[in-house]
Amino acid sequence: MTGIGQRLERRQVALYLAAIAAGALAGWLVPAIAPVFTALITPALGLLLFATFLGVPLADVRRSVRDIRFLGAVLVLNFAIVPVVAFALTRVIAGDRALLLGALLVLLTPCVDYVIVFTGLAGGARDRLLAATPLLMLLQILLLPVYLLLFAGPAATGVIEVGPFARAFLLFIVLPLAAAGLLQTGSRMPRTAGAAHATESVMSALMVPLMMLTLAVVVGSQVSAVGAQAAALVGLVPVYLAFLTVMVAVGVLAARVWRLDAPAARALVFSGATRNSLVVLPLALALPASLQLVPLAVVTQTLVELLGMVILVRLVPRLVPGIRR
């Protein structure tokens, strides 16, 4: 299984682009398939994160909690620098309340799920990023209403609910992490070691296929709805592309300022550039009909980001080949 996984990893960028294209084509040609793809997102992402966490020794995560330099860099980047960048970039759409609210919802919330996967694919410190996840989740819940109040006005703060954040944290972090921890424990016990190691081998080989499945169902579930409103949403694409570009550059600079090693630097870049679209989408979908463009604005960011992440998996290691302490 290891050989299969390695061969897939060598072709991962082409395979991810093919998965995105296949999902987009299926969702566009057969719009009725969108609910099926939507239902598959949670299990696909959950399995992907389970496979990812299996490759992260829990002892490394415990050590990473004590990495104050990295945690400080991640928090400052996401909650001090990102809001300034998001505010500046969204001024061009400030006249459209729905587009502004959708863009701010997604840009102000750092990713806590598949960012760990992409970080690992780029040779980043996924264990340290995983250790930062609880703080990232808690602070975005607390600070998102504050930033929306400042950037979009008092009416925007009414859309924030804790429920979707808590549900996503349970499904995408707690359950996969607990399952991976149990399996790692089982691999050290004589009676279960064989089965545990076999499962770890299988899940390692499935990493690329699971990422392909996740990319395909996320894109396929939303491409038809986005396409139907393309004229209204097209102005968001330059904003999201600019955000990715700016945050990659800022992340590289921040890593140098904090004097992070290369794996931590790559993790920092991905944390600053990747947003929490799958978590804030339920918030956007619960809004009234007058704000129907808000969820589509969130989904548009997801589509732009997924394409960007596939490129960054190869680009970021070149940008941060060896930043030393």
C-alpha cells in the first residue's frame, strides 16, 4: 500500500486538479446531484482528517502546545493582520451588503480542518498547527462579531451563532482526532498491533484519493449555484485572489520576523491564507432571502481557495525552503 500511496503523492497536483474539474463538470451538467455531493462533504472531510491525524504522533502535538513562538505568530497573523487585509480588500464591494457580509464572514475566520492536510502535503508542521486549532476556533467565535460590527455595521453581528462552529469542531477535529488516538494506542498493544498497523497503512495510501473525493464533492455541490449567479459574484474573485496572494507574502515575511524553522513557516503561511468556509457556510445559509448571495459569496471563496491550495502545495516549499531559527 505504501508504494501505491507514494505513486499517487508524486502525481497529487495533477490528480487534485482533475478532481476539481470532474466535480465541477458533474455539478454543472447534472445540477440535481448537488444535494448528494453536499451530503458527502462531512464524511469525506472527516475521513480525510482521520487519515491526516493518523500520521501525526500525538506526542508531537503535546510538545507543540508549548511552542509559544509559533502559537503567537499564528494568532497575530490571523487575528491582527488578516482583519486589516480583509477590511482593505473588501472596500471595493462595500456598496453591496450581501457580498460584503459573505466575504467578511469567510475571510475573517481561519481554517481549522483541511488546512492541516494541505500543510502536511507541503511539508509543513501539521502537528503544531493542530495544536493551535482549539485557540483558533475559540478566538474566531469571540472576535468575528467584533470585526463584523466594525467592518459591516451592527446589523451584521446578528448572523453569528456558536452552534455551527461547535458542530464543525466536534465532527472535523474531536471525533477524527479521538479515533486516530485510539488507533495509535492500539498499535502499541500486542493483541491489536497488527490490525492497527494495517489500518494505518491503508489510510496512508488513501490520503490522495480522499483529498480528491473531498475536492470533487465540495466543488460539485456548489458550482451550479455559483454559476447561476456568476454575474453578481464575479467581482469577488479578484478580492479572493488578492487575499491569497497578499497573505502568502505576509505569511512568509511573518515567518522570517518570528524566525521560524521551515516546517513551522510553511504551516504559518497556510494558516494565514486558508479560511474556514465549510464552517461559516451554515451561518450564511441560515440568513434571510434578502441576503441569498451571502452563502454563494462564501462558496466562491472556497472554489478560489481550493485551486489556490493545489498550487500552494508546490509553491510554498519553494518560498520557504529553509528559514532557520
